[in-house]
Amino acid sequence: MPGWPDSDMSFAGEKSIKAWSSDSASAKVCISWGTGNKLRLSYLHPRTQEISSTATPSKVVEVKVGSVSSHESAMRRLVYDSLPAFALLQNRKQQALRQSQRGLPSDWWETVLQYSRSISVVLGANKSSSGSVLNETSEMEKRTLLRAIWDLLEIVYVDKHASSWLTEQLTDWLERYDQVLSNVEPTVNSKLSVLKPKLINTRFPEDDEDYWSSLASALSIGWLDVVVKYLRMHGSYQHDQIDNRQTENGLVEAVAVLISKMPRLQQSSKTDTVGVTYTFKPEFSKAWERWRNQISKLVTSVFWLECTHEGTANGLKQLLSILLGDTNILISATTHWMELLVSHVLFVKPFLMVVLVECRKHFDPWMVTHMLELLSAKNGQAQSFLTEERDEFDGLSLEEFHRLVYAQILSSYPCTWQLTPFYLASGTHQGQGLLEAILLMRPVSSDSKVSAKVLDICRMYDLHAVAERYKRMMGVYYWKHGRKGLGISWLQCGRDYSRLTYAANELFTDVSQASVGDSGRLQELDSLIDLLGPQFEGFGGLAFLHRFRDFKGALFSFQEGLANSISFDKQVVAGKTAVKHLMQLMKDGITADKFLLPLLQDAVELLNFSGEVLVSSAETNILLLRLQNLTITNKHDTVLDLSSESVAKIRLALGRNLGRAILKD
């Protein structure tokens, strides 16, 4: 970072507006923006005021301007928390592609599975720190719904092990998330929530149609333990009813036993699961057939004729139809497509492989961008489909297109724009160009954090040209706002030699107009010229400015010596030093024509010095030649304003000095 005067520094990370009284006996107030939407108001005592019990104490007050909604806060956390996992996955993908010319390895799905689990943990984290309880609950439900979708994608597209146990995986998924889905639309969970209070207050739930409807819905999605529990709350189990309703109770118990003995293909046996677990597919297939034969026998049993309760008979037959995979009953028992899917793979085709397509239109850009890695984890054709260049997207692939959309959304918010490089840097086409545009669109201000972040990103991704352009923008900003030291420093870092030359010319104008007595102004200009540095002397006006500064300084020393009557020898040394710097300015290509006349006018005092010939005959001839060329140029170009009086005065001084110099030689 270039050096600059301390007076140009501002508080890092804050935009400060200071209202300080010029009188040290007055109180002082400082107003400064902090991070986010915080405004700091500082009140300080006058330095001369004695603090008394009645005096207002000095204090700093932090005020929040406006408010951030709980939804914005939650999404901001989600954006930031999900970035490390996504960035790590992209790095591993690039390494894998560099190591193999055949594409991603066959076990790549395991890496994606780790990524998926990390995102799932992020979606499951509820770290709300502000907002009402109602807002927190709402955001928690939204986050849980996103996690439900994410976990479903993982089951279907990522985890190869889940393919063998897909039915049970889907059943477990629905058991975990059916409650949050009920907030979106009616589900089995919402049905059971209505039924539970009724079961407490009634002895004969079988008389209620909702009882059988809820049992059918719960059975259709594999909630076997719930169905068995509620079946045994049937009125025929009452002590005063069992003798009169023995056949009815037998049928209810037979159905409950069949449900509890349902074969289940699972990776490992679970003690708390209703049903008989099998881990070997051939054994599961045999048990499945035997179990379905038992159901068919019960359906054709003569005991149904002895069941006098019509509601019980119809309800139990509906449950048996579900166990046998009657699609019409399954459709009527389920409330949305996911429940129907689970019921289908449970009772119709227990080995079905599921494919979800055309789901991106239902998800927001964050979800689409991050889930694309899941969709192609274990499917080479899906990987090709997502990375294939498409004419409808101007040569972009689906993967890069969605990343561009998400990056544009991130770039529109001050708190997330710095995350865009992680999603654009891996783009093979327009991603790099959009990243450069986003960085150059960052507003230039006195906030050093923004500029430092932009330059850090440029360094991380080797965007050297963008870094130079942004440094030039910073230089122009500070120069226009009067902070010329910072402006020159940034222009130097950006190697903007054309604007540095312009700055040199403007500084020359300031130096040429400064008087000998204005020592403060001259010192400030001298510091700015030093800041340009000798390494830039080879670039037009910068070389001239350094030499002009040296000439002007030597001339001022000579003039001060005359005014203060210092020793003659010191006056001569000062005068010859000024002449030396003057002749450096007379070399070809150093001084523009518009600056020659002021230089020659300044040289008159040196030419007219009576004590010693300071300018030799050869040097005088050079000055005469430059004056002649300047006069000839002015005849064809009216830009220069050479009055006859000023030219005559210079000619007279040159002529007199030439004669004195010849005599001395």
C-alpha cells in the first residue's frame, strides 16, 4: 500500500462526518458511520471546562438506523455459511479434473455426499439472534423446508448406498419432514393432529370417518407404528365390548398383526421399527410374497360376513387394499405427490428407482446453484447435460448460467457482493467477465475496507488489469476530492502515467503561482512532488516538474540571500545552482512551450546579477535560441501570449549578460 501524509488518513472502516468546533472551549460532537446500519454519536467535553456534577458527561451513543428483517438476516447467514462447503467442493473438483483426463473419478459421489451433509447441517442450524418469536418460528420453518428438499435430493441423486434402501429412506424422510410440509399444504401429519384430541374424548373412534381416513393415510406412507397403535384404540378392545364384538375385534387384531409383520428392506435392523427387517434382497422378496398371500387370504375370509359394524369392515378392507397396492386407494389416501410416491414404492413397486426432473423452477437461485452438484454426483449423463454448452444461453451451460444468476443477485447487496468470486471464478465463459465488471462497479469512496477487499479479490484471482484500473479510479477519486497525496499514490500503483502527467502539470501551475513568502504552500507542494518519486521522471511532465521544483527552490534561496544580504560567495553559489537547474529545463523534450516564457522571466534576475556572471556565454546562447524558437512558434500559433514588453525585457537581459560573459571568457 503506498504511503501518504497522515493528514489524509481517515478512520478505517468508517465514513466519518466530523462537526468539530474551532473554539477549544466549546463542546465537540463527532458523527460517524459504523458497520452495518449503526450510527455513532460522540459528545466530548470542552478541554477547559471543569467537570461538575451538573455537567453533561462525555459519552458515545450507538444508534441503529432502520432495521434488517429476520428474513434478510437469515438469508445472509445462509449465504455466508454455505460458501465454505461450496468453495471446498469446487477446489476438489478442479484438482480431480487436473489429475485425470477422463473426467471425475467413479467415487466422486462420496465427495459430493460430504458437501451435501455440510449444507444440510447449515440448513438445520437455527442461530436467530433478533426478531420476534413469530418471525423466528417462520424463518425456522422456511429453513427446515429447504433442508427437507435438500435431503430428498441427496437421497435420490447423491448417495449410492441409498439406492438399495430407497423405500425406507423416503419413508424416514417423510416422517422427519411431513410436519413442516403440513404448513404448506394439508398432509398426513395435519390429519393426525386433528384426530389425536378426538381419540382422547371418545370410546368408539370407529364410528368417526376421520378415524379410518387418517389410518389409511398414515398406512399409505409407511407409518406402521402409528397405525398399529391407533387400531388397538378401536372400541372392540373395551372390556365391556369384547364379548359382543369378538369377530370384529379378531379382524382388527389380524390387520394390526399383518401390518406389524410387514417385510422391510433396510440397511440395518432397527429395534424401534414396526415390521420385519431384511438386509438381503432375495430373502426380502420371498418374505414379501408370503406376506401378501396372507393378506389376500384375509381379504377372502368368511369372517367378514360376521362383522356387524359396517364402518369397521369398510375401514379394515381399505387398509388391506393399501397393503395390496391398490393405486386408486393410495391416491385417495395421500395428500400430495411425495406421499403418493412413498406409498407407491412401499406397496406397488418396492424396488423402484426415482428420478426428479424439472424441479428448478420451484426453487430459488441459492437452492438451484448449490443443488446442481448433487444432481450430477453419480450420473455421468447428468454431468454432461448440465455442462453442455447451449445456444439458448449464448453458449453457456446450465451450470454456469445458474451460477451467473446467483452471482448477480449477490452482487446487488452490499453485504454479499464479496462472495461473488467464489461462484464466478470457475466459469469458463462469461463468469470471468462478469466478475471483472462487478469489481469495477464497486463504488469508489473513502471507505478503505471496500477498496482493500476489491484488491484482495483481484490478487487472489490474478486479475491484475482490473486491479490497476481500480487503483486508477481510486486515484482520480481522491484527487478530485482534494486529497492529492492519496490520489498520486493510487495513480502510481495503477501506473496511470497520463494522469500522473496531468497531476504534474497542475502541480507546476500551483508552484509557479506560489510566492516566496508562502512557505506553507510551497512545503505542501514540495511534499507532493517528492511523493511522485524519481522513478517516474522519464514520463513527460513528471521529469519537468521535478527539475522545475529544484530550479524554483534554488531561485528562492538566491532571492532570499539577496534580501538578507548574506555573504557574496554564498549568493554566487546559490545563483549558479539555480542556473544549473534552469539549463536542465532547457534540454529538448523536457519543457513544453507554454512554460518557457515564465522560466525565462524568472531567469532575468539571474542574468542581471551585478556581482558575478552566473550564466556563461554558451548557456546564454541556448536561452536566446529557445526565446527565438518560442517567438517563431507564436507567429504560427496564437495559443502563446507573448507581449512585446516581456520579450524585450528578456532579450535585453540576455544581450547584456552575453556581452559580460564574452568579456569574462
